[in-house]
Amino acid sequence: MQSNNIIRICAAGSGKTWGICNEALTVASNTANNKRVLITTYTNKGVEAIYSELVKQNMGVPSKKVMVRSWYQFLLWELIKPYQTMIVGINEIRSLDFSDRFGKPNYGRAGTKRRYFSGFDVKKDYASELAVYINEQSKGAVIRRLEEIYSHLYIDEMQDMAGYDLEIIKLLFKSSITTICVGDNKQATYSTHNTRTNKRLTGKNLWHFCNQVEQQRMAVIEKCLISRRFNQNICSFANTVFPDFNNISTSMTEVTGHDGAFLISKNDVEVYCDFFSPAVLRFDKRTKTDGYSLNFGQCKGMTFNRVLIFPNGPLTDFLQGKPLQSPEKYYVAVTRPRYSLAIVVDKMPNNPLFEDVEIDLGEKTIRAKRFIEHNSC
């Protein structure tokens, strides 16, 4: 029997947020009983984006049947607190403790307060493990409670899940709740917490977890690898930055006269920015940007008409022909623009993937290189 649970792998710019909200509102309106729909995502920024889109699609008002939670709110409010007496006293848990750093030894044994708590707060890195433990101790009451409240549960940005988060997803897959996980392993720039548990199944390796649960018939994998954000040239360049068997394609065909992925000289940055006004991105604060700054990680989920990137060492080496060892943040950056992507270089590389071009800036023309499209899209 085919599972009702879905793992949806989505390309950057495929309309993931719109799709989740539209589907959740449709499900909620068609639900015959009083059960609700829950959407959860890792970051507060993601929660705000989903809530805003839900209100927009629901004629400007919040839905009473679609709940939105951050992942940590979901863990604390929906999984841990209702059955906290499995490990502590009534109403003893206050909040979450985010102060612990990865690498600090935890000498607490599994099932003891020392392992999971800092005072009255749950240690952030052990919240999902605690949720699994409480569900075991309550003989599955944690998940049964969710089944009584929710008919469908959407997990956005699945690639951010780590460690025992994946065990919670498995519990949901085994429940009567229809669970839909949506994400893109190529954009795994965050992680809910630092852990060694399931480390080989998380981040860009999420695909291994997806295949595992599909083989166990716990979920069905769907692919939505067509972007609507950027043009063919940028799409082809993005597939070069992060090449794998899930290469993306695009349906965007709008033309502006300056379209695609380019390399421009550092000496031409000022005049280029004055003419095109691109969003300027950098890997992190160590990258010199002549006063411009927005880190790659900060731009996740954003869309700009045009982007200019100041590269760091690995990206500069990539332009010389070397592969990127950890391409996730670079992939996020190069998939932000609709029309043009420009990367600043001190010296034009001798790379056969780029051809010489001229860029018209009105009263001035500058020499540049443009990425040569190939058949990766």
C-alpha cells in the first residue's frame, strides 16, 4: 500500500512557500472533522514568511484551522510539555536553553534530567531526543495526542532537520497524521542543532534518509525541480556550482537585455552597481566588499532582480576550475537573482566555461565574461 506521507524535494524558486500554504488551506477547508493542520519550519524568519503567505491567500485574515510553529515551538509545546511528568514535575519546564555550545561534554545518562535540562530549561541540542524519550515513556501518548488534534502536518525546510529530528519524522510517518516534508538538500545552510546522531543522513546527505524511508514504505518521494525564478543561463550555472542527479531546470523566459551569470572586474564594480543596483552578497564578514554586505546565509529565501557577489577563496578557486567541497551556501547565493548574477574578480580566469562579452552601462561599456550555457538544465 502506498503511503500518504510525502517527501517533496523542491528547486530554489519553485514556489515552495506558496505551495505549502495553498495546500494547507485547501486541506483545512476540506477537513470534515474539527482537526487542524500544522506547518512547522526551523527559523523564525521562515515562520514569518509562511504566516504572511497564509494570511495573503486567506483573504487577509489568519486561518483558525492552520497553525504555524517554529520547529522548537513544535518540540516544546506539542511534544515535550504535555507529557513532561514522564521526566519532571507538573509545569516544571520553563523554556529552552540555547547557551550550550557543541563540543561541551554531556555526562548525563539517557533518561535523566541531567542529560536534558539546564535548570528549568530544556537544552536545545537535546530537545528532540527528549521528545522521543517522553513518547517512549508515555507508551506513544505524545504522538497519539497529535493524532487527535491534527489531520495533516507540514515540515518546511526539511534539510535543516538533524539528529533525533529525523526520529521524530519517522514517528510521524508511522502515525495516522498525513505528514508532508518539503525541502532542498542543496540549500542545507542551517541545522536545528549540533549532533552526531544521524549525521550521515542530514544536510546535503538528506537524500539518503529520503531513500531509506521510501524503501521502508513510510513515505513517497516527489520531485519539483523546475524553478520559476531565474533564466536558463543562471540555472545552468547553479547546476555547475552544485552538480548532482537532482539538477534543476527553469520555466522563466523573461529577457531584460542583461541576463545570465557574469564575471566582472573589481575596477568596474562601482559603475556596474550605479547602473544596475544589484543586491550585493558575500560569504561572511571576512570577505572584503568595499562597504557592501549581506551574507549568503542571510539571503536564503530571498529573491532579487540582480545580484553581485564578492567571492571568497573557495569560490575564486571554483572559477579557476576547482570543484566546491561544500557548495550549499554558494548554491543559495547564485539562485537568488531573476535576471543577472555578477561575480567580482581581481583577474579574469582562463576558464573555458566563460566567454568574453561587453556589458552596456549606458554611457560606458565594460568588458566581462559570461557563463556559457550547457545541457545541465
